[in-house]
Amino acid sequence: MVYNKYPFRIVFSLLITLFLYTKAHSQYTINSEYGNLTECDTVTSGIYIVWWDNNWDRQAEAELLLSYMNNYRDVCLNDLAMQDPPNPTDGYYYNVYLHQSGDIFPDEWANGQGTDTNGYPYLTLPIGAHNDWINVGHETFHVFQYSGTSPGFEYSGDSQWYIEAAANWFSAIQNPNDDRAFLEAESLVRLPHVALWLSYDNFPDSYPQNWQRYVHQYALALFLYYLSEETDVPDNLITDGLYAGTTDLPQEYFFNQIGGSVFRNHFIDWAAHMTNSFDFLPENQITRFETEWDDYADPLDDNEFIAVYQNTGSNGWVRPENDKVTTGWSYNTYKINNESTESYTFELNSDMFGSEGSPSYFQGKIIVQNTEIGTSFHDLEMDSDQEGSIILNLTPEDTSVYFIVASMPEIFTDVEQVYSYEIKISKGILGLGDFNLNSTPKKIIGRYDLLGRMVSEKYDGIQIILYNDGSSKKIYTYD
């Protein structure tokens, strides 16, 4: 037997170790409006406590759920510089409730985050949604959006789209191989003309009330995904604005942070690559969201193309109807099915202002799908913010050609303001008569005030613009 000379030190050391262990594993206390330890079982891990009615055994499922939620929290805090919800900041567990019919929790509970009467957020997950990792990723991301500091990113009006789109984006990048990552994406090419920021909270009374319009805010996860995965925009920029204390709306924040010219190019490139059969996504995801469209969409509200031309042009200038024309940060698409060797001229000429008087801004892009060499992309040569053109020589292998017209004004509110324009697609070598004895593309040759004096583009007042085809236009340029 070995006599211990320092029994007090050993006991003291054990007590300190036990105290530290207990403190490390009891740093949060329970504060629940809906759960109690008599009728519920619980599991804790990290900042979370999961509750369920003890008439069922959910132990293993809750532990698996927590492994995902802890991993998602690590990404949110460490990679995306987001913040914890107020619960753990105040020393409480964040409550997660697994619920089903017949349990002790409110019957009206659905899937999502709420706020209790103590002012703390909590998460409710119906059985079946609690082990759907696309759903869990989405809902867990909402947990870390809760403490956002930017008034411009509120869950309302013209910023509401971002909260749901960003949650879907996060879930998709955390589950990149899941075929349900972008379930609503097909609606983006079938309703290209609705404003980027269309959501539940700014939904116009005049719009059809159907699946494809209501899911728009969720579908826009694909825009955020394109920015983070297909451009040099870093992942954290997608979330930085939420905690920037800014009054900028999300779309405005991206415009200002990325730069207007770059952001516009990203937007029209995104539209072009979606039009090119979503060429940046895996086939299993494309097949899945096409099925989703077939199952739930209203086929009468399909606006994929303004017009489809068979081996011909537009036969003059074409102006879309108001219910199909572009709104803010949206686009229209025209398609040509081609079988011949021919030259095509594509022209764009837009109104200077939108329907409510906001200055317009347009860019155009052509997508050519060739059966031998693949797809090529061509930017219209823009002579101004409203006008541009390009001439392309096609061969029979260039079977499908798409003309995208993108409206990208420096305006970030109002889902109903339309920005009208006209396009012309001309087949063949154009003669002088096609241009009123002037050259193409259509160009501005002079700007004049009402007294006939030449003025600059920045003239503050009424301008009369003369074009090289003999036409003119009156515009208003008051600040």
C-alpha cells in the first residue's frame, strides 16, 4: 500500500476538474415557454436544446439533428461572420421543438422560426422535416439571421426576398449534391420579367396568384449561388450586409459593394447561363426542378419567350406588352430556331424612363447554341444606357439563338414599374433602305433644348434627341 502524502490536493484537484466540466457543460440554462421536463425529453449540444413529447422516443433523431445544426452554426459564425441569436448571448439555450399531431405542443405549429413572449426566437420542426437536411439547413440559417443589424434587410417589403433566398442559398451550398437544392429555379426562366425583389410582402394585386409567382423569393437562392460559386464574389459578401447596420436594401447593397458595372454584368450573365439550360448546375438538380414546375406551375403563366422565330427575324421593331415587359432588374428573352447560313442584326432601343419616371438602363446579350462547338455568348455593343446592337453570322449548326434584354436601372424599389423598349432582329445583309439611308446601328447625332441649342447629355431639362435614321425623341432629365 502506498501512502499518499497529499490527499487534500488530490481531492481539491478533482473538485476543480468537476467544477470546470460542469461549467463547460452547463453554460446555458433552460428558458422555455412551451417545454417542461415532466412531459418532455430533451437533448442539449452547443447552444441548442431539442425538446419532444416523451410519449415518443426521439433521442437518436435529436442527436443527429444537433450534429447538423452545430456544423451549420460553425459555418455561419466562422466562415460567414454571422452572429448567434440573443438566447445564448443572454445565457439561455436556443429552443428547438420537434412536434407532431397529438403531442403537448400547439396544434397550429408549422415549420419555421418564431419568437416567444420572452422575446427569444425558437425553432419548430415537424416530424419529417426534422431530418430533411435541405429544410434543416434553411431553418438553421434563419437562426443566425435573427440578430441582423441592418434596417435595409428587414423581413418586409422590397427586402423580404433576401431573407428566404439567402436561407435557401446556404442550404444549397451545404448540401451541394442534393437534387432538391433549387426546387423553384425553373420559375426564374419562365417569369424572367418580374422584378428581382418580388416577394410575399410586395406582391401586386394584379399578379396571378399561383405557385411560380409566390415562390420567387425562394427561387432567388440561385442568383446568390451564381454570385458566390460562379463569380469572384466571396461567400461572406452574401451575408455581410445583414450585419452592416445599413439602410441599403439587399439588391442596393450588392450593387454598391460589388460595383454597378460588375453587378450588372453578373446579373445578365446569370440570366444567360440559366437560358443556356442552367449550364452551371448538375443534371440531377435541373431534372428535379423541371419536375417541380410540371407538378405545381400554372401553364397559362409561362412567359419564357416574348417571341420565337423560325428561320427569320422580327419583321420590324417589336415592343412587348406591359404585362410581359421588363420591370426592375429583370429580363426578356427572344428565340430564333435557325437552319441556314445567314447574317442577323440584333438591335435594342429602350425608353429613357420607366412607367413611373425612373431612368432606365439596359444591356443585351446573345446566346448561340452550336451543335458542334457548344455555346457562345455575345454582348450587344451598347451606344448608351438605352441603345445597342450586334451583327452575328450564323451557320446551320447554330440551331438555337437567344436574345436577352436585361433591365438593370439604378432603382431598387417598386415591383410594378415597367421599363419599356423595342427590339429588331433583321435577317440577311441589310441595304441602305433598311436604315433610312443612314448607317447602322441607330446612333444619337445631336441633343438640343427647346430653343434648338445643342446641349450635353447632362443637360438638366427637356432634351430633343436626333438619331441618324431621321427619328427623334423628347426626354426629361430633371434631377
